[in-house]
Amino acid sequence: MLGDARDATLTDTVRNWRTHLARGVLPLPHPSPRNRPWVMHNPWFEAELLPVLRERVAGALNSAP
């Protein structure tokens, strides 16, 4: 879905989530327990991106018919 808009690495792509979100895409790492080390090495993911994701999901659920 990102195609040429993705960055060189997964970390770079997810780190630039604000740019991608402006285009309507929110890149995320696979939600596997094996990715826990990645999450631990990238604390900005839980601090910055996850609150926005949670807010958008809650908004979508609240506006669903």
C-alpha cells in the first residue's frame, strides 16, 4: 500500500508515520510478540503513535452505525 512512499527500513517508515498519515495511511509493525524487541528499542512508537492510533480507532468505532 505504501509502494514508493515507504522509507528505506521499517523503522524509518513507521517513524515517519505523520507524513504517511497525512496521506491516509498509518504504517505499523506486525503485531507479533516477536516484534517486542523492536517496540522496546523504539519507545516513541508507544509514546507518540499508539495514542493516535487508539484515538482514531475509538473515533471510527463511535461513528459506526
